[in-house]
Amino acid sequence: MWKGRFSQDTSSLVQQFGESISFDWRLYPHDIAGSIAHARAQMVAALLTAEEFSAIEAGLRGIQADIEAGNFEFKSSLEDIHMNIEAELTRRIGPAGAKLHTARSRNDQVATDTRLYCRAQVDMLTDLIRGLQRALLGQAERHAATVIPGYTHLQRGQPVTAGHHFLAYVEMLERDGSRLADCRRRLNVSPLGSGALAGSTINLDREAIAAELGFGGVTRNSMDAIADRDYIAEMLFAIALCGAHLSRLSEDLILWCSSEFAFVTLSDAHTTGSSLMPQKKNPDVCELTRGKTGRLTGNLVNLLVALKGLPLTYNRDLQEDKPPLFDSVDTLALVLAVNTEMVAALEFREDRCRQAAADPMLLATDLADHLVKAGIPFRHAHELVGKAVAEAVRTGTPLDRLDFPALDPAFPADSASVFSLDRALAARTNPGAPSPENVRAEIARLKVVVG
């Protein structure tokens, strides 16, 4: 590849140190698509004959078929996917293969390949996010009116429904999908034709190449096009944040399926046992999801640290963009798929949910609101209810059984009427609040959004 400039063979250790074919082989369909589009532009520019273009296209498609059939030998001595394909093409079709690299550098070639790869993976991940959203919506619909405690600081706070709780994660995933869509829009420009950093004196039709590859346009600065890895960092951020959302869902489910909560039962297909304790049923999918989130975050940090000190334009450090990218895509794809299965199969123990939601302390804030409606300033109402809670704790009396006017004459005589879960939830009708009516309306809206 550069034998004209060098008089010594590359050290075998340097070859081992510098090769990327062990991981960038997966770029092959995008490398081949980019090469065919580039060759077509060469033919239009009269740099290739029609016969040479046909030979190149047929040779590249044959190589792709061999790779997909498992019949292609990747050689680490050729460093990367680009040179492995080009060398094999030249071996198969002769001199025409050696013309393919005219007006192109491996720098703009790899930038094109990774953009095409990222675009395809964004589409794949978006589909998987939609699948998990549909599973969550299914559970939300089944439990739109199943009352559970809502928590702050892992302490019981106010009543919500299980449906409302699941819809919170549908919203998080909707933002995740939106971030990936934004990333897709920004990455979908073609750098091909930027050369090593300054374009080429051989001017091919960049817009035609971009259109053939499905790009929305071309990059506007050749130096930025070669150096830019923002789109990978942005994608890794979206993946890491999606992982954080799934980790939070996992933590909820880990708590809910514990004996202390016992709100849900995970299916046998999505849990494991203990090699020692025969009674155990462990939420391993949730725990692994929680653990793999650190890996997704680490991959983002890996790339940002690699980028932070690089001068323009290409530096070999940029080869290290692909392992974290590939790992994050593979990891999130599997996490989304297995969580979709698990969520769809889990079952609620509605008796335990009702028991937990029957705690009258969940309606302490409703009691304060009742006092406000009677004309008492909120801070004073908050103090009065706090005293009532303290009295209930001191005497072991359920909050709804106290004689409120006897405790303080500021309490209206009908204060105990507040303690009805059905009325309390039905009253929460503001947009975003968890009344069963609101929850069902949100489910209907989100079904249209998610599809």
C-alpha cells in the first residue's frame, strides 16, 4: 500500500498492534456500497470504462457474497476492511481493481463507512426501542387502574397506578428514540470526496455519490469531514442514556419482585436459580441490564477521551472509535430485546399492590389539599397534617382513624372523607397526572405514536 516510500517491511508487532480487521470487518457491506458508488462516479468522469466498472461492481458483489457465506479470508497483514476488500478485488479482476482508489483516501472511505453503519444501526435500535415501548404499553393497559404507592427517597409518597408508572418509561424511551433520530439526521451527510484531508484534483460528482448511498447531502469542509466523530459520540451518548433508563427500570423491577415488595412476578424464562439455595429466583436480566449500563457509559467516555486532544485532521487514534461503537450497539440491542421479552411476560400480584396502596399515609398530601380548599394557607395546612401524622405514629393509630377536629379544631369535620383511593386518583385529572382516565387516554395516544 505504501511500499514506494518505505524500504523496510512493517514489523510483525506493529502489524499486530495496528490492525483493525479483527473488528472493522463488520463494515464490509458499507465499504462495498461506498466503493460501488465511487466507481460509478469514476465511470461518469471517464476514469473507468463501462466494462471496468461492471467488473469492479461484479467483483465487489462477489466478495460480499463470499463474506456473508463465511468463505472469505480476512488478512491482518492488510490491516483493515478497506485494504482486504481492495486487495482481493484486484486479485480477482486485475488492473481495473487498482483503479478503484483513484480520488479517494482511506480517511474519507472509513468516515463514509462508519456513517453508513451508524445510520443502519440507529434504524435497528429505534425498532427495538419501539418493541419495548409496545411491551410497556401492554402492561400499562392491563394495569391502568392497578393502584400502587409512588415513591420518593424509596419511601411511600402518593398513590399512582402501575399503568402510570410504566408510561413514565415509555416517555423516557420516546426521548431516547428522538435523540437517535436527531443523531441520524446530523450524521446522514457524505464525506466521500474529501480525500485524505483536502479533497482531490480529480473532481468526482460528490452529490451523485451521496444520493446513491442515501445520504441527505455532502459535508461542507473536507478537514472537518475527515476529523469529525461527533456523530459517533452523539450516538454513544444516546445509547448510554437509554441504558441508564433501562437500568432504572431494572432497579424498579428488582425491588418489585423482592419478597419485601412482591408487586410482580418475573417469568421463569427470564430469571435464574441458585447453585446452593433451591428456593431462589433471581432477577438476573434486570441485574445484568443494570451492570451493562456502566459499560455503555464507559464506551462514551472512551471515545471522548480519545478525541479531546487530536489536532486536525486524521490521526490513527481515530481507529479506536470503532470498538466502543460496535460494543455499545451490540450491547444495547441485546438489552432492549431481552427486556422486551421480560416486560411482556411479567405478572402483577394485585393483592400485594392493593395492600401496599391501602396505607392511609399515601393520602397525607390530599388531606393538606383538603385543608387548603377550606381556606387554610398551605404551610399551616402542612404543619397540621404533620402533627396528625406524628400523632398517628405515636399512638399506632392509622391516619384515617384519627379524630381530626379533636386533634385540632382547624381540621374540617369531614377531613376523614379524604381517605378514599378511588376518589383521590380520580381527582388527579390535570395533564400528566395518574387518574385512570388520564392513563387510558395516554395509552391510546402513545399507541398511535409507537405504532
